[in-house]
Amino acid sequence: MSNDYANYTVFMPPTPDNQPGAAQAGASGSGASSKPGLPPYSLGSKITNRRGGDDAAAGGGSKMERRLSTAHVASPSKSLLVRSQTGDFDLNRWLFDTKGTYGIGNAYWPQDDNPYANEDGTGMGGGGDGGVKMEDLIDKPWKPLSRKVAISPSILSPYRLLVLVRFVSLFLFLIWRATNPNPDAMWLWGISIVCEYWFAFSWILDQMPKLNPINRAADLAALREKFESKTPSNPTGRSDLPGLDVFISTADPYKEPPLVTANTLLSILATDYPVEKLFVYISDDGGALLTFEAMAEACAYAKVWVPFCRKHSIEPRNPDAYFNQQGDPTKGKKRPDFVKDRRWIKREYDEFKVRINDLPEAIRRRAHAMNARERKIAREKAAASSEAAPAPVKATWMADGTHWPGTWLDSAPDHGKGDHASIVQVMIKNPHFDVVYGDAGDHPYLDFTNVDVRIPMFVYLSREKRPGYDHNKKAGAMNAMVRASAVLSNGPFMLNFDCDHYVYNCQAIREAMCYMLDRGGDRICYIQFPQRFEGIDPSDRYANHNTVFFDGNMRALDGLQGPMYVGTGCLFRRYAIYGFNPPRVTEYHGVVGQTKVPIDAHTRSAGGDEELRPLTDHPDHEAPQRFGKSKTLVESIAVAEYQGRPLQDHPSVRNGRPPGALLMPRPPLDAATVAEAVSLISCWYEDSTEWGLRVGWIYGSVTEDVVTGYRMHNRGWRSVYCITKRDAFRGTAPINLTDRLHQVLRWATGSVEIFFSTNNALCASRRLMFLQRMSYLNVGIYPFTSLFLIMYCLLPALSLFSGQFIVATLDPTFLCYLLLITITLILLCLLEVKWSGIGLEEWWRNEQFWVIGGTSAHLAAVLQGLLKVTAGIEISFTLTAKAAAEDDDDPYAELYLIKWTSLFIPPLAIIGINIIAMVVGVSRCVYAEIPQYSKLLGGGFFSFWVLAHYYPFAKGLMGRRGRTPTLVYVWAGLISITVSLLWITISPPDDRISQGGIEV
């Protein structure tokens, strides 16, 4: 406590118990008037020292001044500055802000007849210019935009200690297992020991990066004060925030409903960010007219939806989510016209949905009518010229009567899927730089007076596709949007969304900017938000929320070099996506990276690694090779880098920009700029460039997101995990078992590709932290755990079939080790639940699906990856059958769909074998003259543990609750009894007991 208040000083006005004496005035030689702004002290009083002496005589008057008055402090004390940054209550600041003064043991507000004011009203507490103000006493403290919030040591210290205890226990247990084989079943012991060693290695890779979890907090008030308040450099209070380009990616409107994409767009257009600084792009990789016209309908509806959200502070700003949410919509609303406005907006939204739903049929009707007219015109021309005219093609027509340049309903040359031209359409132009308020007469039903009615710029993109080109799926679409947006808006930051994810918290983008624009933010390459999902069944049967990963693993990585990039909901620094090195880099030397060595990021790496070589080595002749031949694109790089810097408002801020640098309005778009954007998304532009190799999203993997994030971390960049109090974004996830397994299969396949590529963390540079390297290594290795997991899940059944166990006997040492390892795992789980905020049920669901996915999708991914690497054979696991939903009114009807896939075979085999093995083991003990209950207990317990993990899988195959056919149970019982009797007949139990190689 003494350290906190060692330098803490307050200005104390004179009170009956604090009266300066005449000695002070005499010593100064100028009296009270010599110190303007200070109270006029009485000349007849004096200061008495606590020791009984006269302070004036001893020179103590000046000492008392230094102690009691901050007016004589040349610079603000360190303690006061720290208190201001942490947000603790600052009594000194409160006294001056409220004009409070010290009375006799309390504080009070001075009246108009201020006893300490001068005759002209100035002086202490006066309202004149000569009054003592807070700014006169201390400099305005610099406010950070974000801060780290450490996990409580009472949680983290025991957590780390338990990790150490479990590590030692595993080490001793594995040594004991290796030195105590089972001579009666060496094959069983050998399989189990190999699996246990691998599981221990896998646990270390997963657990070690979790040793330093942290939380973060952003200060939105400080962000507004720095970037959107009136200052000498910004007298009008315009926003000095950097521009932001938001990307939405979609590919097929028949698999990704246009209504969902339109709602995503509306939520982004209505988010709380400066309108003139927000630019939205959608990439339609299918080039479908349905998506184009759905976006046009969404832009029309946005003209009323966006102002409505701003007027009434609507959350969430996705119309579908807002109108379908439970609860009272009027809660917290105070404007009397809210109910009337909401009723009208809801009706407009219902009409909007009907128009979107009718678009497919409307496009077909239009195409049929226009093609019939073309055929009629062709016949008339042929009859007039008496020459045979070629039959007109079956085109797809736009609403203005022209051919759609993208994919037609009936494929034709230059208008087929994978064969169409580039399309760039600015649907909403760049808004006016100043705020545009609505008037009462602008709309017949809604009053938008004093409401900003501007809408952010929105651009529809569809990149060119031609046969013979590798378009690189989603990564290629993202790179096309990066290049087009560089010439159209060139926002220094980019935020990407899947079409089914929307903005749930309109302040989330501002929170991310707090980290990017804070001191040291120039080293951050991206801000990853956790993924939250809607429409998941209440029990989360298949761990769709994945909270153990998003709230546990990712939060822990935030304490290292930063979380991984996991797809949607990630805000990027454009300069980092271009493949440049960070402004400051640290290399980690030593066995475990314990030595930090700062290096110059703009010099060539000592090892000659091409990945670490700065792009700016030869900017003149290497720019076309790196980025392509667009001069406009190359020139925009330096502008984006400068605009993305933090404010240079503190001496400790490095690589900053001056305040007010981004206040100038943007020039309007012209035809030449749009034409340049069209050329940038052509299929040939990436030829002989490094797009996808080092620049932009990286090609060559199904999980391009993880590889792209790894490349940036490998160059020395850092990332931040932004967990907002209210979910930032929300989306949808497959709740059907088959769809969930195929999703996991895609992720695992990408991990196997990473393991067999140069993106393996074993090949990482020294700029990657040791624990961060372990985390990325685990990403590439975890699918291979499936090989050992399947063997271990079959071990209990093999034990019951053979009458043996993995150990010779249930030795007390074995049981003690097993108990210690289990208890430490449970305690670790409890503490991890404590610091991550996840629930025990969520943790258990994650464990269950880890076993289900590990023995099905992960195994398939490993086989697919090995065949691809060794023989170049591509294998795809597709759906072979689909059952219809039983109840369309049930929101979770999809949960009960049974879609057969080959991924079901391994889990079904494990479940069946373990059930039969338990029946055989019980039968063996029942018919044996000398039952061996210890081996039955060991094998039976582990077999039951395996079946407990497969419970969600079995429940998914059984269909809706309460509708499982009785015949299933009858046949299962008959098969188990039949197999057990056959086993007893073939291999009858004998009376001998084998133990340690001795038969009794």
C-alpha cells in the first residue's frame, strides 16, 4: 500500500486546521499575490512543525508546499499516471472535475460566493480564465486503448502445478509400464504401451501452450476520445479512424440461401462504425444472377433498416435474428414512435423475404419470356431475309433487358459454371463525408430527423473463371477481393465473413480497433474473434459450439504469440496480408526459445530463408513479380501501411502517424478505377506473381486459414484474441451427425496436408515462440492420433475375448498411478473450466466427440492424406443416402436425420465389438469353475468407458428420442447371446489360471 501512495499528492486548500503562516510569505518575499491561482494566505498565521519547531525557520515551508500541492510538481507523478490508466477512482481528479474542495474532514461544492476567488471572479475555484484547472496542475494522462487482464494467481498457479504433477506422474507411469510387461499377453501389452506413449506425447503438445492464458479489455470511451472528439487537430470532430474493408464470401446460392447472405449484409451495413470509413464487398464465386439480385433487394431495404437501427439502437442488427429473438422488444426503448416504426419495418421485412424467395422463379420467368421474344424476332428476320438464321441461345436476362455476364441457368460458352467474365458492380456508392441527417418529410411512415441516413459503400464482385485455370477455391476468391478493394477503397484493415455469419454486436469492430491502434498495435497482424453459433440443440450433442477450443485453447494462445486464424470473423492488417515483415521482430534462441534477440525486420535473415526476406529489398523491379503489373495496386500498399499506424500521441508510441491524418474526404470513384478493379480479378492476373505463395491467402491446403495465419506468425507478427462481453458475431453450424463428421473431415484433411508440407511447424523460423511452435505442431499431428485411438478403443474388447489384460494383475502400483493420473486430469479440467468459463457438460461433450471424430473423420483424413502423398490418389467421402426430416416445425429436425456415410463404419465396428466382448467376458466368468473377476473388471470397465464416449453417436443413429424400434434391442440381444455361445463352444474356459507365466 505504501508503494502505491508514495508519490501521491493532493492540493489542499486552507481549512481551519491547515493555515500557512506569515513566515512563508516572508521567506518568499512576495506574499500571497506572488503565487497566482493559490489561496491568499493570512499573514498572521504560521506553520507549526509536528516536531514542535518552526518550519519557516528550518526551511520547512517549501517542503510543506512540495508535499501538499501538485501545483508545484513539474510533471505528473508516476503513481497518479498509473492510477489513471488502470481506471481506479482518482480522488484528486474528482475534486477538480466537480469543483469539490476539502472541508473539515469531508468534501463540499463551493457556492457562487467562492471565498477563495479574487475580486474579478478568478482564482481558486473561480470560473474565470485565471482559475486553477486540472490541466494546469498535471498533464492530461495518456490513455491506453486496451489492457491485459491476468488470470488470478489463485487459479493459474495451482493449474501450472497440476500440469507439472501430471507430467511427472505420466513419466513415472510410462517407465513402470515399460519395465513391467505382461508375459502372458505380450502382444496386448505392446499395443497398449505404444498407444500410451503416443497419448502422453499428444497431451504434452496440447497442454503446454495452455500455461499462460490471459484476458483482454478494450476501452471504447478512450477510442472515441482519441479519434472522434473535437481537438485542435480535428476541430469538427470528424472520425480519424482508419478505413475498413469487409469481405463476404459465397459460392452457390442454392446451397447458401440468398436470404441468409442478405441478412449478413444488412447487419454489416448497420454496424456502428463511421459510415464514410466502411466498405463492404461480396464475392459471388458462382457468378449467379440470383445472388446479384438478392443483394440489390438488400440494398433497397437497407435504406430504411440502417437508419431504423441507428435511431432506436437496435441489437442485433440482423433483421431475421432481431425479429425472431425471444423477449420483450420494447425493453429499454424510450422513444414514443418505436412501436410504430418497428411494426412498419417488420412488415417491410416480411415483404422483402417474399421478394427474395420469389427471385429464382422470377428469374426463370423473365428468361423464358425474353428468350421467347428473341426467338420470335429471329424468326421474323429469317422470314424477311429468306435466309436461315441461327437459333438464339437460351440466355439469362437481367432486369434491364441485357444478358447476365455471369453464369446462366442453361450453361453456354462464356456463361457456364467455371467459365464466365469478371463482374464489378458498385451497388451503393461511397457516401458523403459529412453526416447527412434525415428530415421529417423524407419518408411517408418513418421520421428520421437527426438520424444519419447514409449507408456504407457496397460492391458486388464475381471474379473471372476460365477452363484450364486453378482458381484455388475460397483462398483465390479472398485474394481477388483484396486486390479489387485495394484500388476501390484501400482500407488498411480487412474483416472477412462467411455468408452465414453476421454482426451480433455492433460495437465489436470498434473493440478490435482498440487493439490495432493501441501502442504496439503496429505489430498485430490480425484480431481473431471467437466463433459463436445459433440453432444448436440445447444439449449440444456433437460439440458444435466447440467452446473448449474457442474459450480454452485460443485464449491460452493469446498469452503467447497470438491465436490461430480459424476462418470467419477475423480482422486483418492489409500490410501483413501482403506478406511484409512487422516493423519490429524478436527471434527466440535456445533449446526452448528462452533467449529473446531483437532484430531488424527489414534485413535479410541470416539463414537465407526466402519466407523471411523483406519484400522491400528491391521495390522497383520486384513489385510486378510480387504483386502483379497493376501500378495502382502497388502504389496503394504504402498508403494502406501508413493509414493503419497507431496515433503518435505518446512518446512511447513507435511507428505512429500524427492525429488528424485521416480527416480528408475520399475522392469519388470513376470509371477508370472500376475498370482497374475488373482487371485485377481476372483469372490471368496472378500468373508469374506470388499471390497465394507468399502474398495474400496461401494456396495449397483445404484449411487455407490456418496456413495463412501460420505464415504471418512465422514472419514475427502477433495476433490478438478479442472476446467481447456480448458475442461479436454469430453464425450457423451443422447439427446433423453426418454433416458434422464431414466438417471435421475437411479440417483434419487440411491438417494432414499441413504436416506433409513446408508449413509444418518443425520447419518454422526462430521468430515463432517455442510454445507457439508446439501449438502449430499439434495442428498437423492431431489427426494421426486416430491410428492409436482406434487400437486403444479395441483393447478392452481384445482383453475380454482373450481373457487377458494389459497388465499381469491389477497391481496396487498400477491402480495408484491410474488413480493419480485420473485425479490430476479431473482437477486440471476443473481449473481450466474456471479460467476459461466453459461448462463441465461442454467439456464432456468435447471429450465424447473427440473420440467419435478421432475414430471416423480423423482416420479417413489420415488415409486420404497418405494416399495423396504416396500415390497421388484423391479420395472423397460423399453422402450415399439421405432421410427426410420427420417434422418441419421442429427447429432441430435436422438433428434426427440419418444420412449414411462410410465414416460411420469404424465407430459402429468399435461399438459392436465392445458390446459383444462384454457379453463374452461375462459368459466366460459365469461358465468358468474358477472365475477371474480381476481381468473381467479391468476389461469390462474400460470397455464401458469406451461405450460411454460413443453414446452421442449411438443416439444419433437411433433417431428421434422415444422412437427407437424395439426390434433394434431384440436383434442386438440375440446377436450378442449367439456370438457369446459360439465363442464358449469354440474356446471353452479351462480350469487353469495363468499368472506371471505360472499355470495353476
